[in-house]
Amino acid sequence: MVMNRVFAIAFLGLVGLFAAGCDGGESKADWEDVKIGDIGPVQSGKGPGGQLLKTANFDLYIYEAPGENVGKLEDLWESVYARGVRFYNYRAFSANLFRVGLGKRFRWSGTQSLLRAAGGKRMARIALLLADGELQNVTVTGLDEPRELSYIARDLSREKAIVGPGMMTLRVRGERLAGERGVCQVVAYPAFLLPVMPPIAPLGEQANRREVKFTAAGFGLKMSPDDFVVLGPRKYLSERVTLGGLFFSNLDGTMFLSKGKPPQLKPSFRVFVLVCTGINY
């Protein structure tokens, strides 16, 4: 488990570029599942000479909260909404115990307060600048040895994949929408990658073949500046052998402060907040 922490720290914030696509998935406009967030400084998005880069700019925040407090997120899910979010397969997304919600700027302070009420602690803030059609991978956790991972596939069958050593990442892709200014189509899903993309072409091709895309737990939506989307677990899983457990659970624990008590190391779960800070297409 110590090595897992080393991987997580060593690769946190590491961003790689790969090619990916999205089939648009299926819509679900009438469900009431919802979620939480937090926001930060706007990135300038300017290149040399002060010119605006043609990118969609995002801040990705990663929070951790005590596993015992996962039920306290219910108020957070009710503070955001999922209308307009699209899925490859919503039933598969839900069966993998993933949950997502969309919020607007006026909800920021309230959702931050609700996350703090659940014991949430901000662990990282990562800036993403996505050119049209570009994707980036943000490391969530690392594996120092191979293991079998169970997940629900897009056809709702239970599948297994051998992953490791390498990184479980959150892959985010941005795409310009023809005829719409100030709007970006965002797609995100978990993906497992080797630790480093080899520079030698044959080895790079082999690494790509060993990549595992968990699109069944993916989603997409249109985002404008000041929109934010929150991704979190439906429940706390005290294991790392399922996709939901590996992606969200930190069994090594995080140090939390409680009023009137000494700091305590507790198993925790992760919550991701992706904030659109600007679109310069």
C-alpha cells in the first residue's frame, strides 16, 4: 500500500496526451442524482506575446473525505443537477457506482460548504488547457503490480481487466462546437495507462494496446465558463478490486482534523470537481 501512495504522489498532476473518441452516448434528462464542488482562480490562457491560446481552460480539484462520511454527500448531490449530462450507458455508469452532477457559479459557495460539512479536504488543483479535440490524462492513483479489476461494461455485463503496473487516470477531452462560441463539449472517463509512454514507436504502440478505457463510467456535457461538474462515488468501497473502489477509495488513508481532537488518519474517498474557467475557441 505504501507503493500505491508513492505512485499517487509521484504521478499526481502528470498529464499525457492520447487519442480518444466518444460516440455521444445516450441522454438521461429526467434523473435527480446530483453532486458537489469547489472553485478557484481563472487561468489566463495567454501564450507568448499576450495572445489568447485557442483552448478551453479548466481547473480540476481533487478532494478527499473520510469514508464514514459518504452519506453526508446526499445534500451535495441535491445542490447540483445532471440534466444535460450524457452517458455512454447511464445504467452502466450507475452500476459502477459513479455519480455526477452539474452546477453553476451561483451554487459555488453552497456546494463548498456542503463538501466541508462532509469532512472534505482539498488535495490538489490541476490546470487543464484543452485545444480542440485534445485530451489529457490526470493521474488518480497508481498500481505497482498487476491486478485483476472488475467492472460493469457498456452492455451491462460484468467484465475483468488486468491492470498494473501503471496509473489509473481521469481522461478529459474538449471539443469545439461548430456555430457555438463560448461553449465546449467535454467528455470524461477513467482510463488505465502505463506509467510512461515509451519514445520508441513499437513500444509506444504496445503501450497503447495495454491501455484500458473504461468508457462505461464515462459522461459528456456542454460546458461554458463558470460551469462546474462534480464526479464522486455512490457509496464508499473499502476495496481496490473494482473500478469504483480503485478510482474513488484511498485505503491508505488521509490525515483529517476534527474540532477538539488530534489529527486522525482515516480511509477516505475522492471527489473530483472540474471547473470551466474560460473558452477561447
